[in-house]
Amino acid sequence: MSIARRALERKAANTPFDFAARREQLLAATAAAALVYGDPNDGDPNDGAPIDGGAIGDAPVAPPPHRPSPAQASAARKAAAALAADQAAIIDGSADLTPYDNQLVALYGDIKRLKSIMATDKKIELKREILPNYLPWVLGRLDAAASGQRGGQDDVLVQVMIWAIDTGDYKLGLELAEYARRYSPKLPDRFKRDLANTVTEEIADAALKAYRAGGEEAARFPGGVLGDVEELFRDDDMFDVVQGKLQKAIGQAILQSIDEASDPTTKLPIWKDALTFFKRAQAKDSASGCVKLIEKLERDIAKHAPE
């Protein structure tokens, strides 16, 4: 992780800079330069003195018996100078940030704004407002992957994926989830579960909430997205309770597709399909709440099945 990236994360977390730890990192990173400047153990590591043990302007210590070549000495000097310049740029605020760092700066600011809001509906409203700001970045990542470029871990993309799901943009959310599954499977530490469990449970919970509400809310939910979730994470290890939620949600989506005006003969195969998923859900999680759904479907199927 770059120094710039670490500084940004410290700023977001309100964590003070640990100068003692940073000094230890600098000593380790400039071990090669010790061949040029002398033994780093000559001076007190806590007094801030130069590594060569003398004050600025003092004569350097005698070189070790195996003096590096001019090329090695030059490379060591440049590496140490670059590291010091990077640190100084962070301290005075003049560091050049990469495009990814700039996205992280904006992301951390928006996360802080969201944390200051308590009402869920207001959080969703703000997420809808800020999502378009990140679309050029995440769509660019998707385009690059589609053209054959290998992707990588991207915390911005992962967070936008979660926000897309939270705001009901399941198409975008799953496109980003597919990318994340291939290239960016590790969720930031603030998420308690892995990618498969997080995405599956978020969408399954949203579906079950809509189907419990019924009416227009149930009709608006895009039930087909549940099949996409199951397909995407089919080979992933997930908690039984999460799998149970997904299976139950799929069963509810199947029932939602029934035209109530149709005759029982037309409904029969749909009931059987839904029954299969409710039984899977019950097998995965006995507390999934599918017992009465199963009993009702079994009665309806037995009543209308051909003799």
C-alpha cells in the first residue's frame, strides 16, 4: 500500500500518524543504503540523528570492507531520496495522488456523510445522489475487464456495488459483483462477511421484504435477479441461513409470477417449482419460515393434481 493511500485511510479513521512506527519502516526500507551511509546501529534510533550516526556536514564513517559498486550506490541513494520525498509530500500536503487515490478521497468523504445520517430512507436518498459520481470509474473498470485486461482489488468498486444494491439497482450491483468475484473478492474490513454472503443476503433480504409487503411493492421487485445471484455464487461457500433466505426468496418470486386468473391446471407446475425451493430453504434453515408455505402448496397440489 502506498504512503498516500495509508495517509488517506488514517485521515478517514481519524488515526494520528505513528512517527515511531514510521521511523522503523524507514530504517528497514533504507537497509540497502546503509552500505553507503554506514551502520544504522551506530546512532540512537530514538534521537532523530542521521543514519550514519553523525550530524549533517560531519565526515562520513569509513566504508565497510565490501563497498558497493557506483551503480549500486546510486540506486540506493535514489531509493532513499524517493522514499523521503514521498513522506515529505504527505506531511506538507503536496503529494501527487493517483486516480484511484482521488476516488478513495471522495469515497471516504461520502462514507463519512452517510455515517452522520441515522434514518435509513435518508441514507438511501443520499446513496442515489452520490452513485452517479462513481459511475465513470466503475464502468471503466468493467470495460477494461471486458477488453481482456486483468483487474485487481478495488475498494471503490466494491463499495459502489453495495450502494447499487441498497438503492435497488440490482443490474449494476451484480455486474460489479461479478467483477469483484473474479478480481476483488476481499471486502473492506468494515464489512463483517465475505462477498458471496454479503451480496446474496442483501438481495435476498430485499426480495423477502418486498414479498411480505405484497401488492405493488412485490410486483415491482425484479424476481429474475434472484436466479442471477444463485448462478453467480453457485460454487461459493455460504452460511446455511443465507442460502435458506435465497431459496425462499426464489420460491416467493415463482409464486409472484402466477396469474391469479388462470385455472389450477396452469398453476400446478408453478406450485411444484415453488415447493421445491421452499423445501430447499427449510432444509438449509429450519427457522426460514417455510413450513406453512410448504403445507399450503402440498394441499393445493394434492387437490388439483390429475388422478
